[in-house]
Amino acid sequence: MSAQAEPFPCKEAAQHDCWKQTMDVELHALDINQTWTLVLSPSDIKPIGCRWVYKLKHKPDGTVDRFKTRLVLKILLKPKGLIISKLSLLLLLSASF
């Protein structure tokens, strides 16, 4: 895979400096913005996972303008008894950017 294609797994992205650099910038921004606080997870609660999303941004002439990465929540199934409305999910995701 070349650096000019959007990687899917993190292992692919980690092989290219341009993608590694954008992941570092994203993690630094999340740290500066105090997006989260690291805490010990209770043994009876499974934490929500996250994954990297990679996107190439192009100039009007089709050349690569920049590499963009985002760390996003993995929400696959709702735990029993938890109701997540579209609005609260939107607010949660927009707060993380």
C-alpha cells in the first residue's frame, strides 16, 4: 500500500510517516483539549473502544492536499438498558472533534 491511498487498518498506516505524523498531531490535540481523563476501568464494565479513520484531502486538481486522521468511538451495539438518541450521539461525537 502506498502513502497516497487511504489505509484501513492501523498497521498499514503505521508503516508510513505521513500517517503516523497525523495520528501524533490528533493525539496531541486531544490531549491539549483535555478530551478525556485516564482512569482505572471497573472490572464489571467494558470500556467503549475506538479506532482510527483515515482520509486523504485533495486539491481541485486532484493532487493530495493533506492527510487527515480522526480517533473515533466504536459504537457497535447498545448495552442492554442504555438508550442513545441521535442527538446525544451527535453531541458526543462533535465534542470529540
